Amino acid sequence: FQSKLPTTALSIFSQMSALAETHGAVNLSQGFPDYPVAEELLSLVDRYMRKGYNQYAPMAGALPLRETLAAKVDTLYGVAVDPQEEITVTAGGTQALFTAITAVVRPGDEVIIFEPAYDSYRPSVELCGGRVVPIRLKGPDFKIDWGAVRRTITAHTRLIIINNPNNPSTKVLTRQDLEALEQLLQESSIFVLSDEVYEHMVFDGRKHYSVLQFPGLRSRSFTVASFGKLLHATGWKMGYVVAPPSLTAEFRKVHQFNVFSVNTPMQYAIAEYLQREEHYLYLSPFFQEKRDYLTKGLETSRFRVHHSEGTYFLLVDYSEISSQSELAFAKQMAAEYRVAAIPLSAFYSEPTEQRLLRLCFAKAIPTLQQAVDRLLKI
Ligand code: PMP
Ligand code: GLN
């Protein structure tokens, strides 16, 4: 048997979390919160389960949830989306990405991604017989050269995947970036997959621009969101996708045979919980405080901290400490100093010269304190 993904190994997130467990390390590698989900939300889940909301949800998602999400999109972006025709509830951002890719990518199609890139994009494209065409971005600014993107587009380009705010670079695209993309695609039939799972985490007064706000992008885009990030509940594996009716119809053709529908009681609970804007508007300041805590804590360390613009990650440069590869250094740091991080090389298809690790700060302050104490000893 010839593997369909011959070069794919166990994901770096599983690898590093396992290593953290083995060594009793503070786990700042895989991105997930270590503090509880809101009590009010837990009570709502309990209530809907007891009320009997325990059978299949509608294939596209519970309508009250889709209505609440349409209201959220309007509040955040001033854009009206149709909950019936344009929103589908998924089993996390990962399934939304996979299903969108499966819905549009055919054998021989080219898909442009920007590296560092989230690890699920490439295998999802390759399983469809598509060919990934990476555009490499380098730190510290990881800026996209839209002229280079134009030169990378060919007659075979089917899809461009963007991730904004970006995991792992933490960069937030500007209005000019999105206008450049919109203009670039004006005459084309290329689709856009916009991974916006960190839409609620942007710092220092920055604004998150969604592709939904740019008509020339909205008409060709799948926009992906995750309740894991929004509700500090990565284990619930819930998310959603927004796309124009024609793309939503194609998405649902795949979705119904992929999962058909997702967790019913949680959909109703989330629908009620997110009716209150304060349940999502607090997230940027909430995470900015954690970013600031970790950044300040490492100020006197031998790591050079890169400014984090968004997401719940930050990058640290260890070139003053070691010349080892990122993976080797991350493994050593987990074993000897007992702090686990993700090597940035995991997000590139070819080796780089960088010396960067990604740290997750979606943690309670005592956890961050413990990590800082250990990292100051290096
Ligand atoms: N995209 C990016 C950039 C992510 O970081 C993640 C989760 N870490 C996902 C998608 C997947 O989201 P979910 O956990 O909801 O599947
Ligand atoms: N998205 C999370 C991260 O970037 C992890 C997701 C996963 O474990 N697959 O850390």
C-alpha cells in the first residue's frame, strides 16, 4: 500500500504535548487554555442536555446558533450574512478547513499558502490531489509581498489560503493587505480560504479586518472560525464557516457526508451565550494582558521576544543561547528546563535559518510565572 500522505508524521502539537507530559514541563507548546470555561456556559450546556436537546442537529447547524453568529458578524464587521444560506456549523475550525478544501480543490489544482503555515493546510490539499505552492515569509516582519503573490498565480491556481491573525507569526493583516488581495483576484475565478480563528485576539488597538468586509473577497471566500478559541474550549471541537450561498451549497454537499451535523446541546448553549456581546468583546484585552505578562517576564532573559500582534502565541528568538536547530533546541528545552514550545520550522516545508520558538500564553498567570521562572535560568 502506498500512503496517500507519505511525508506526514504525527503532528508537532501531539509530539510536543507528549514530551511536556514525559518531562513534567510547563506546556506552552500546543495552543490551548489551562483555565476553566465560563460557569454560565457550562450551566447552559447542562440545561440544554437536560431539556432533551440530545439528538441530531440540523445538518447546517442549529438555526438559533446561526442567527446569533450572523448578529456577531454584523456587530464586529458591519456586514449582513444570511444565517440560512451562508453559515454552516462545523466540528472545529479544522473540519471547516478540510471540508472547504475538499469542496473546491481538484487533482492538479494549485493552492497558494503562506509559510509559516498552520499544519493542516498542506495534507488537506494533498488528499484532494492538489499541489501546494508555498510562499515563504521570514521574520521578524513576515510581510506578504503581493507582487510576489501575483507572480505565483498560474492558470492552475484554484485557491489561496490566508490566516489572519496568523498562527504562528502572530501578524495581523492590514486593510491595505486585504485590498491588495481583493484587487489581485479581481478578474480571476480563484477562491479564498480565510482562516480567521483568532479574529478575537488582536492587540494594541489593532483592528481585525475580515474578508467579509471586502465585497470582491467575500464573494469568493470561505471564512473559518473556531469556538475552541472563542470560548476557551478547544476540546469541544466546534466552529463554523461563512461563505456565499453558492459556495455554502458546495461546502454542505461535503459536510453532510463528512460529519453530517455536530454536537446539538452545545450549539443551543453557545447560541444563547453569545447573544451577549460582552461574551466575546473582552477577549483582546484579556489575552493582551497575558501577552504582556509573558513578554515582560522574558525581558531580562536571553531570549529575544518578538512583538505579538494577535493570536495567543508569541515568538522568541534563541540565537543568543544556542545554534541548534529549532526542533533540537525545543526538545532540549522541554527535557532540561521543562518548558515545552513549538519549533517554528514545523510550519515550513523547507528548512530555514531562523532560530524561533512559539510559546502559547493562553494560560493562567501562575502557569506563565512558572514558565518564566524556568526560562530565566537558561
Ligand atoms: N487554524 C488555526 C490557525 C489554528 O491555530 C487552529 C487551532 N489551533 C485551527 C485552525 C483549528 O481550530 P479547531 O481547534 O477549532 O479545529
Ligand atoms: N491549533 C493549535 C496550535 O496551533 C493546536 C491544534 C492541534 O493540536 N491540532 O497549537
